[in-house]
Amino acid sequence: MNYRPFLLAIIFATFVFYFPLAARGAGECSDNGYTTFTINGVGADEDDARLNRNAFRDKFIAVNSSDQFNNEPILVDYLHNPSHLGGVDDWLKSIEQGIFDSENLTDYDLTEMLLAASEKLKTQKVLLVAHSQGNFYANSFYGSVADKDGGIPKESIAVYGVATPSSFVAGDGKYLTSETDKVIAGLVQRIHFREVLAPNTRIELTDGDDPLGHSFSDVYLKYRAPRVIGEIQEVLSGLKADDTRGPDEPCLDPPNLTLSHRIQGVAFAGADTVVNWFGGAVGGAAGFAVDAYTLAKYTVGAASNAAVNLVGGAYDFAQNAFSDALAALKNLAFGFTLTPAGMGPAITNVTGGASTVEQDSSGGGLTSAAAPPPAFSGGISLADLQNQLDDIAEQLDIISRQILAMAGFPAVLGVSDKIVDEQAEQILEEAMQPTRTVRTVRASGAQNSPPKSIYPQILISEIYDSGTEEFVELFNPNAFAVELSGWYLQKKTQSGSGFDTYASKNLFDGKSIDASDHFLVARSGTGWPGGVDVYTDYSLGPDNTLALKNPNQDIVDKVGWGAAQDFETAPAPSPGANNSIGRKWNGSAEAYQDTDNNSADFEAQIPTSNLINAVFSSQPEETPQTYPKILISEVKAAGVAATDEFIELYNPNDSAVDLSGWALKKKTSGGTESNLVSASAFSGAIPANGYFLVVPQGATTTYLTADLTYSGSTYSFADNNTILFYNPTGAVSDKVGFGQAQDFETNAAENPTAENSIGRTWNVRSLAPHDTDDNSADFELQTPTPKTKNELPENSSPEDSEPEPEPEPAPLPQTVVINESAWMGTKASASDEWLELHNATDESISVAGWHLLSSDGGPDVTFGVNGTAATTTIAAGGFYLLERTDDTTISEPAQWFGSFGNGLSNECETLSLYDASGELIDQTVCSSWPAGDNETKQTMERISASSPGADPANWANNNLFTRNGEDAQGNPINGTPGQQNSVSASETTISGFQLSQLFSEFQTLTLTFFGSPYIVQDGIGIPEGKTLAIESAITVKFNSEKRHPSDPVGALSADGTLKVMGTEVGPVLFTSTAENSFWGCFNFSETSSGS
């Protein structure tokens, strides 16, 4: 085998990293134009990065219809996110970025991207379009340069994310992720360390597409190019030129290349070449060590258990895989083997002449007694190559030591950052020397001190401390089983100064806890559902603290409860009798809550051994009882005798009401309130639409039909008093103030006289007493009528109480009308509701101060006051779109967005539109929604702006053939937001493509009356199993220019079912768009049935 190319590649790559071929010169930075950089995800080589750039550039030009935007040039380039070490490096890098998603991570590749951008960037306005893992780099790029010295102002840079695994887009940028993206929506969202941005579109994949639904060019640009480019155009429109830089200055200062960056460059240069020649094992070890070093630095600050585990795994992998693979490579290439320091003894292997290989006194390295290896032509010797690889090995050894040092074990390993940095400096200085000897790097005292093991997190999930039946439940939150040998539980009493045994190490020997499973430790002799894993003879008590420790004697989890003195942040509550304290379960995250705060993480509950904890409340919250309204319908003050007074109640409800616990009181004009009938004394029931009479004790025989008497024999009321009736909650059900009373509803009624009572007037239309919350308007003097319908006073006539016939309401102005309603939401979300207003005049109208109100109070919009209004003016004949919550409800831009309160009911609501003076301009009807379909999400469209909105016949469903816009997931809107309603159009055009698309969504399509005539451009095809229905009184015109008598295909071809519902008075007419012209024929295939 010829190793010459392999050797040259390594040496050349190393040379490039130590000696850059060219320095970056001063650049020009124009304020005219935009630069867009695409950043690829993992696994893409430079050719792939170029293809992504080209695909984006082509789609932008196609959608934008130009290679310019806002009359400025668009420059499209790429920043390559390279794949190192056969993808091993990418894996660890992605996890690192996921853990520290909210931080600006600076790694080797980001520095290289910043360097490339500083050379490529020639305009002051820049957009990063990132795909997949490239979003992490785009966010960190933004964080590294935005408003930084030598960077780019935030007003001049933006980020757009595609298929993003991140929890945010830097600079509050836009993004697009599909529900069908199996990488992001399927995998990353389940295993990611942080919350990931939710999918906001749904791309239906077809045969031949990327099966993962993740490709930038073959999925996202293929199916969502208009949306992607449209949103990018919005972003570009918001960018401003950087007025801090002159035209001769560079747009971005290059990054400083640190020593660490150059070391990583050397490692990657060599290891990537090794991977390309010999596979991933050798280079993978190098990459793990390089990236684990970076990850460990963040781990120390973040104290992340997941990151600690990754560091340990990376260290082990780097030692084992690199040692074995590099040994095999050296043995193959040179006939002898190097053992990196700290990675075990050297392997003796001799090829060719006699040779002796010995382990040096430091426990690593190589001494060879063989003759020096021969040189290849060109002056490159095997010794030089060996030295190159030795340096990489030594650097990896240093890095691995730094990992463990930063993880908390410098005393064990005896390695200091200063020693390591000095050694790294020395290696770098020697790297370019013509010849070197093999060295070993080992810190003093490290030979016999094994590194401290790193153990995963296990949680205490439930504690039951009730007598002899107590238990402690553990939970493994990891995706792998955990061996528990050497683990143990300790307890501390409230007054204890230290921990004592609860479950010793020997109880856990040979035990393990499965992934996402429970482990139960219980008192001896007890049994619990799911089984007991370990029995203990020790007991717990109230106000104790329990600690779980791993074999390192580290406290992995700790719970103190009640009055415990040792806990995480604050103690958990006392469980109470027969209850446990359980860790709260987060149903959406499918994980136990662990905020290191016992009070926040635990709550009392019913014991649930070996099961997900159930939330418990010792006193379940009761729904407050509500009480119906009972009216005071008549009041009679003292007449001839003091006991002549009475109070009559009326039940306007359709069911009887128990009055136990209610109370009847009076209040004097001076404000003193006292009982007439106390709550404890009130009893009886009032029938539906019936009366209940309360009188004084000893009342005259006139009132023998009374239902209840006052509580006291001396109780009574007088002129200028107020009568109040309270329900059992203490709320006032009704009150009547009369004369000079100081407490009343709106205005006081007259005082009753010796002969007359004051009674509620009767509403002859509703057949019920008036109740306008105005005592003066609702009550009038009358002849007393206890327990019967109130009568009019003697000097009045029936006409006095019967209102005048209401005149026909004047037609509403309807200058602006409520034109369309998506009360059912969209396919993406039932909450994505929107409304549309339409200016029916030929002049623009300002709606500032106008009020749109629903009958249930939501929406309640005052334009220019609440919500967010892009404008308060509706152009002549124009439309005004209102979207619930925000402007992402649908793709069409909203003129107003904000709260709809509780949203639009699926039953019905009346919508009323008032102008700034309070005049009613337009109103809809409500018994049920007159149109719209909750299942198909067809909107409710107004047929005529000149006909009343309160007329149910003036509304119809969108006809599906005329529709526009997309919902938040990219589904078509079955409505016409911002455009003329489908049911208002003078004609409807149908194409074959349109029919094909609709039949892919619906089983049956109907040509409705609202939409006729229908102009068919290129024939109608009805697929097998589908139905086309045509309502009566419809005209269907086939485009004569598309038809010819010799055309063998009919104007209508039915493999499915055609249903024509014409009648004698409403026939269906099939004709041509031109008079006396051939329009075609009908063809029915063998699969057509029911036509």
C-alpha cells in the first residue's frame, strides 16, 4: 500500500493550520445590498453546502422574480458547518449545543465561520439562513457579533431558522419547522435537553421525498419556498445599513485565533485525514477528546448531570478507542507502536528488521532500538510523520486530563491548568521543528490515582413515613439502566447533626434500576403493589431528611419534609396521616419535576408505590354553589295596623328554589341594617314562577296565606327604608329602596301608602315582572295583591303598563360590514380564529375608536385602543383582517391582532360593530351560526354587503373553489381572508389542477348556487371513489378555446360519481363560454357509479 498521499495530506493540513496561506486584507462594505449566508446542518460536506446555497438562491429568484430586493442586489453565499471525524464530532457537538442552547457557544467551527464571514461579507445588511444544527451556529454567530465591537449592529443582522432544533431564533427571528420532520419533531423534541421551538407547518411528504422530511432543499424549499422566501423578504425589509462603518472598512472584523483554536485545528486536520483513510475509530477518539474538552468547560459552570455523564463517556471513549486504533494504525504503517501517556503499556510489534520496543519509565511513550525508519521521496520521513501523530496523541492526553481536572478532580490527578497550558505551548513551539524525540506528558503523582467515577442522577420520588408500613421510592430518569451496587440511603432527624443509616450499601449490592422505572425500599414485613426491591429494618419519622448517596459518597438527591432542618432550598410539606409526599409529575414533559426545591417539587398525595405519582389534596376543592335570582316583587308598609305590612318574593325561574339559609333584612335611611328574617330562621321553598309571602308575627287574617313570619315579634320596616334579600353566600339577590332611602337600585321607588303597596310592573311581552335594576322604573303604587300577579292602580289603564308597539328598526348604515368569520378556527388550531370587515363604500373610512363587540364579551375590540393595529383605515372597497392573539394565525397579514377573550363560541355569538359615536353600524344574527363548517373549516361568508348581516339568508359557506392563504401549519384556508368572498363573486373559475387538489382533501365537492356561473378552464375529472354534486339553478360553462370536436376526452370525465340536482324550476345548464360553440361531452368509466 502506498502511504505517501496519506502522509502528505496530514503534513499539509498541519502546515496550513500553523501558517495561514494569506492574510485577510481590508475589505469594502457597501450600504447598498444584502448578503444572505446559508448555514448547513450536520453531515454536509462543502459540496452539499454549495448545493444548499444554490437551491436557496434559485428559489429566491423564482419567488422574488428578481435577483434584487428593494432595488438592491442580493448576494447569496454559504458558511460551511463541516463534519469532522466521520460524524462522531458532530454528534457530541449537537448534544453540547443542545445543553447550552441559550448560551453563545464558541467552538472551532464557529470561529472558522466568523473568519469566513469576515472575508466574504461585502454588504452592511446580512441574513443568516440556517438549517438543522446550523441554527445553533447561527444563534451563536448572532450572539458573537450583534452590537459587539468590530461586529454588526442588531439592526443590520437577522436570523431565519429552518428545521431548527433550538429553543429560540436569535434576534427574535422567524423560523419554519414541519410536523412531519422526523429529525426535529420526531427525535430532537423527545431527547433534547431543552424545549424546542414547536413545529409551525405541516408538509405532507410524497414518494421520492426525503423519508425523514428534513432536507433543506428537497423538502422545505420544495414545498414551502413561497412562505420561506416571503418571510425572509419581511426580515430583509427590516434590516438597516450599518452607519458606523465607512465604505472602505470591513463589514466584520475577523476573530482572534487563539492557541486553543490552533491546537484544535491541528487535531482536526490530522484526525479528519485519518478518518478519510482508515475510518472513524481513530479520528473519532480525537474528536471526542477535543469536543469533550469544550463541553467540560461549560459543564463546570452549569453543573449539568447530563453533561458530566457525557464528559466521562467522552474521556473513556477517547482513551480506549484512540489507544487501540492508533496503535493498530502505527503498527500497520511503521512497524512499531506509540502508547499515549496514561493510556496503558506500549504494544510490541516488529516488522522488517530486528527491533526492540520498550515502555519508558513514565508508563507511556516509546523507545525503539531499530534503525531509523526510511524516508519517502520528497524528503518526508516516517519519523517526521510519527512525530506529527505523536504530537496529536500528546495533545489529546493533555485535553483528557483537563477534562477530569475541570470536572472536579485536580487533586486526584495532580494536573493544574498552568502545567497543561505550559506543556501545550511547548508542544506547539516544537511542532514545526525538523526533528523531535518522542516525549511523554504525565503530571506528578498521577500514576497510581485512578479518576473518580461519575454516576448518573437517581431521584427520590416518593416517601411514606406512616409507622411500620413506610417506604421510600426511587426513580431512574435516564434512558438506560443503572447499577446500584455501592449506593445507600441515609436519614437525619430534625435535631440530628449528621446522617444515620436507613438502607445500607449491602442491601443494594447486585441491584439495578431500569430506565424510566421505580425502585422501592420498604420496611421489613410489608408488601406494596408492584413489589419491594429492598427491605430495611430502620424507620423514618416526621420532620426527617432523607439522602441518597452514590458509591463516591456524593449526595445524589435529598428530601427534607415538615420541620426538617436539612433540605433542598425549602422543606416539602408534612404528608399528614395515611398520606405520602410525592415528587410532582410533569405530564407534558413526561418527567418528574426536579428544581432542587423540596417545597416546590413535592406535595402530599395518596401513596402510589411503583407508579407515577398522583396529585392529592386532603380537602378536594369544591365548586362554589351558585344560587338563582329571586326577586322582591311587592312591598306593603304598615296600614291601619302595624302588622298590615308584608313582603312578597317572586321566583322567575323554571324550577322551585329552596330558601333555607337565605335572609331578609331592612336598612334604615340612616344606614342601619337589621334582620327581618335571619338566615337561620328562613325556611321553605318558592315554586317555579311562583310567590312566597313574608309577614310580621301576629299579622291580620288578610294574610293567612303567608309562608313565613318575621323572626322577632317587634320586627318591622317603615317609610324610606330599603328591603334586601340575601342568598346563602351572603350576596344580595335583590333589593328595593323607597322614599328617601339611601340604598337602592339606580333610583328609589315611591314610599308605599296606607292603602297601596309598591309592586313590580308586569312585562306583557315576556309575561314576567320588569327587572331593569332601577327601583323607580320597575315599581309603582298599586292595590295590594299578596301572592298573586300585581295589579295596576285604580286610576290607571292597561295601556299604561303595556309598551307602545316598537317601530320597525331603521336600516343600519352598513358603511363597514362584518364580512367573514372563521369562528371555527383553522386546521392548525381551533383557537386560530379570525374576522374580516369590508368597506362597502367608494371612500376610505377610519375606524379609529370604533367598537367591535361579541354578545359574550369576547372579542371586545376598540380600534386604536386595545390590541395591535397596523392601521385604523380601511381603503375604499377594501378589507380589514382581525386575527386572534397574534399575526401568525394565518398567512395573510392582519390589520389588527390581539385578544378575542374566550374566543368565538362554536354555538353562536352576535357580533356588533359600532362607530366612534356609539352608533350601531352592522350586526350579525345569532340563533346558531348561519354558516361555516367546523369539520371542514369552511368560513362563514357574507353574500351581500348591502343586505342586513342579521339576515341568516345573507350568509353561506365558502364554496372551496375560491380560497386563499394558509394557516399556521401551511394548510389551505377554506375562506377568502383579505379578498372578495367566494359567495359574492360574479363567477367562479375552475381548473383541473384545482379540482385534483380539492379532491385530495375532500370526498365530496359541491358546486353551490353561490358561485354560479362556474367557468371550467380545462375539463372536469372526478376520481374513482369521489363525488361531484351540482346544486340546482347553476350554470357550468366550459372554455370553448380548450375544447375541440375531435378531442376524444370529454369535458367531464367521471371515474367517480356525478350528482346533478337540477329541477324543473331550477335546471342545471351545461354550456360553452362562447355562443354556438362546442363545449364537449360527458364520459363515464366503468368505475363510475351512482351518477
